[in-house]
Amino acid sequence: MEFKLVKTNMEENVAYVSLARVDRLNAVNRDLAVEIIETFNMLDADIEARVIVLKSDARIFCAGIDLKYAMAGVTADAGSGSDDVEGGHPLLECCNVIERCRKPVIAAVHGVCVGAGLDLISACDIRLCTEDATFSIRESGIGLVADMGSIQRLPLVIGQGFTREMAFTARFFTAGEVEKMRLVNGIYPDRESLYEAAAKLARQIADNPPLGVQCAKELLNESRYLRVEEAMLKGGEMNRRLFATEDFKEAATAFLEKRKPVFKGR
């Protein structure tokens, strides 16, 4: 499926998703949000896609919410059901669909990542960035509150203290600062080296049995809201299903035969 504002290409079981509203620096409006939703729903169902890398074709990662869209009063109605797509309001759902996607999502961030951009990457599983990347929860600086998920998700990634500092100051944080917060897993000199690192990491993940990786993501997501004992029981249930898969049998056979396994996601 071809979209105007989100571009996708597949290489070696890795889907590269590029935000391509270039003329507006990927400012998120309804059209971009809907294409993000449709893209991630499509990739979630695509057995060929084992890992997703989210990046930008613009000169920065994301300029935040589209002010024309926001000033029309859309964000004020985000919880009311108006302007809904299947699953909820597009501004909320475009972040939720990333977190909900069964495939691991790696965000490769360059330049400015502000507001809605931070909401998007907070829903990703792993984040990498360039040395010139900057990050900001800007809503507090204009008299609003971030309402697309960063306030809820970032404390689970960087803790309450750092999240509150970002939300209350509304200032831009450097790549070095967010690395210390553990918002990003690595910093790279430029976009080329960033994309090389993201691709290398994605291929390492894609080489593993996809069903096991997907169950790991599901368990990590759900464990945030479960007691340890409940999460352990859920993990045991997952393994009982995984023991019966072709990929587990292939892993065991390949180990005994001292060869590289070939996984099929079955």
C-alpha cells in the first residue's frame, strides 16, 4: 500500500518506515497520524516484517503537532470521540499503534524531536539518535499539557524525576543529556552512521525466532501493569505455546547439527 506522508521499504525482514511530510518537518496532523496508524497495522500483520525502524525523511525528526490542526480545536476533543478512526482518535492512536505493534520498533532520531515527535518515540521499544538531536516536551511552554502519551510512557523509560523536569521546564535536552537519562541507547555522529547502527541492531533482532521476540515484547509491555507473579505465570503460558512452534524445533535441531538456524515465524 502506498502512502503520501509515510514511506516504507523492506530489507532482510526489516521494515524501514520514514515520516515524509517533509515540507512541514513532519508536523503531525490528522493525515500523517492516519497514515502512521495504517502503516503500523499493515506491518503488524505482515509476516515478512520482523523489526521496524522508524526514521524521518525531513531535515529534522519531527516538529511536533501541526499548529493549524491543533488550533482548530482538534486536541481539545481528543477524548470525546470526534474525528475518530478505528481504535480511537488519530492523534492518540498513532502512538498507541506503535506500542501495540507486535514487532519491535527502533526509533532513529536526528535533529529536533519535539512534542508529538517525543510522544511517537516514547511508544517505540528502542531509541537511537545523532549527536545533534534535541528533545523537548514543549506543551508546558505554551500553556498546554502533553496528551499523546509521553507523560504516561516516559516515566517507565527514564523515571519520574527526569520526566517531570522535561515536562515542567519545556526546554530542549541534548543527546548527551537524554543518553544519561537512558531515553536513548546510543548516540551517533551523523544520520548515515545512525541509520547503519539502527539497521545493524534491527538485523540482530530479525535473526531471532520472530514469535519469541514478539512474545518478549508483549510480556515486557504487560509486565508494567502486572504483579511479578502474574507476569511470570503469563511468561510460562507463552513458553508452553512456543515449545510447540516450528521455530523452537528448528533452534534445537540447528544446535545439535551445529548450523545456523533458519526461522520462519511458525
